[in-house]
Amino acid sequence: MMGQAADTPTTASRRIALLVLIVVSVFNYLDRTVISILQVPIKRDLSLSDAQLGALTGLTFALFYSTLGVPIARLADRYSRRIVIAGSLLLWSAMTAVSGFAGSFAMLVFFRIGVALGEAGSIPASHSMIADYYPPERRATALGIWGLALPIGVMLGYLSGGWLAQAIDWRAALWIIGGIGVVLAPIVLMMLREPVRGRYDAGPAPDAMPWRDGLALMARRPSLLLLFAGGALNNVVLSVALNWNAPFYTRLHGMALGDVATALSLMTGLGGAIGIFLGGWLTDRIGADKPHLRPVLTGIALIAVTPAALVQLLSPSTTVSLIACAVTVMLLFFYYAPIIAMTQTLVPASMRAFTSSILLLSVNLIGLGLGPWLTGVLSDVIGMGDQSLRYAMAAMSFVGIFAGSCFLLAARYYKKDLAK
């Protein structure tokens, strides 16, 4: 039966599982991104400020997404991960669809909390399943391929949301996109197989570790804590880009919403895909014999984010800005596969979903929660009209230097922590 544990995964079963998990993740990021491209008509219809938009796309979503991910991940460490994933898809898709009925800021926030609740359960369980389908030496590459769902989902979110909003309205965009996910959920449940937990770990698979013991173990891994910090800071810059690029190009470069949707889908989709794949492939290839080079490579890429972002944001040329946008996104996404692979390798199988949930808690609560909201607040405070957004985003890009530095520091402890 498709729902039973896969004792000895074949190449075909691995590929099917990875494909299903990619599709689920695509809808995760599609539903999350669509609200960003719809900010322009939502701001107009509901008369929202930049600070409210930042709270809607960042802070409110991140608070519930990050905190609820921890208890749901504990369920994934104990029970069927495929059920957690399919149920999460059903919930967030349904809440995306009903968001189209929102008549006020408060109602839209309430429905976005429902989306956050659903999406909180999917990614940690997916990380855990991939770690049990692929051995450590192939894990970052597999996670890099799975991670392509992020730029694909963002690309589809920009395209579908932008063009549906322009052709019909923003409410119809949410109804259609959410409805497709609802139909997909039972198909995912039927197709996804549950792998044996801890397949590639030495000895029998242990029982799920108590959460206090899990946190204590993480605290004894300096490299793990630095990876969490670096990921959180990088996600500040990444979340600013994903949530504010659309308003930036409509306000500062005078682009129509449909044109922005097409341009950002290409820049973010292609740039993000290249960054995620290179991050996984290069760190597997170069870090195979020298594991400490995995965080080093990642740190260098993240430090390079700041100059690339400044070119994008400060250039008066739309063409130059969009090209720099693609480079910035590529560098921002470089960390995606390596940080997941490194954190999954530093902990036992019995706490991998829990570890991913803590990673997501730190990355999203700080990055997604504070990045877009602080940018909106800073834009309102600067008070220079549309130019305020340009300078607010530029100021936030300097966080990338600190993110990369955390990864470089993690390299000092990574090999020692890995030996533990």
C-alpha cells in the first residue's frame, strides 16, 4: 500500500516521494507569496499603511507559523509524517481561499493566521522524510532539489496572483489558488509513502527525544546555534525582498502590476532556483572531504548579498535593477539547502523534525516576522513618499553582512560538533 513504510527505498520510490514533497512545498510558497504581489490592490481597497502591510505579510504570519511549527513537528517525530503533510496542505489551502472574503484588515489577518497554522506543519515533516530517504552524502543535493519548490512557488505566486488580480480581482486570485490546493491534498495522502525513521543512522531508530533534552542537545552544539542565528538574519533580508519587491517596482519604477508579476517571477524564480541548487550541490561536492567548508561557502555568499542588493535598490535603471535583483535573490537562496542539511546532520533522527521546527522558529520569527514589518515602519518614519521604501529596503540589506559572519563563525565549531 502507498501509505505503508518504505522499508527499502528504490530509486523510483525516492524520486516519487521527492516529487510529491516538491509539489506540496510549491503550494506552500505559492500561497505564502501571493499575498505579497496582491499588496498593491489590497492596500488600495482596504486603505492600509505600509506598516500594516508589513505586519500582514510578515509579523502576524511569522508569529503563528513559527511558534505552532514546534508542537506540530513533535507530532511528526512521533506519528505519520505523510498525514501531517497532507492535513497541513488542506488547512492552509482552505484558509487561503476564504481570505478572498476578507472585508477588513482584521479579517485578513485572521485568515492569514489560519494559513500560518496550516503551513507550520509541512516543512519540518518534509525535512525529516527526505533525511530518511537519502543518505548523508546525498542529503544536501536532495534538499537542494526539493528546495527548488521555493523559487517555483514564489514564481507561480507572483505570476498567478498578479495576472489574476489584473484580469479579475485580488479576491478571485485567492479563491482559485486556495481551491486548487484543497483538491490536491487527498492526492498527496494517497501517493506519499512513509520511510523508515532513522534509516541511515547507526543502530536502531530511537524513540522521540523529550523536547527539553532536545533543546539541551542543541545548546551544546555551538555551530548549530550559529547556523540558526545566520539563517534568521539572512531571512530578514530575504523576507524584505520577497515581500517588498513588488511594491518597490510599482512605486519606484512605475511598472504595471502584470509586468511586475512577470519580471519578478523570472528574476526570483530563476535566481532562486540557481542559488538553491548551487548551494546544495557545491556544499556537497566541496564539503565532502572538508565539512567545515560547507558553512564557509554559505557565509561568503551571504556577505555578498549586501552590495548586490544596494545596486538593485539604488540604481535608477529598471533593467540594471532587475538584473541585480536576480543576483541578490540567487545569493540569498544559496543558504537554503546547506543549512537544512547541516542542521539535520548535527542531530539524531529522533529529533530531526523538531530541529527543523526550531530552525524555522528562529528563521521566521526573526526574519519573516521582523524584516517586512520593520521595513514598513521605517518607510513610514522616513516620510519621503515613495522614496522612503527605497531607503528602508537599502538599510535592511546590511543585515546580510551579519548573517554571513555567523556562518563563517559556525565553521570553527562544525567539524567538532559533527564528530559528537
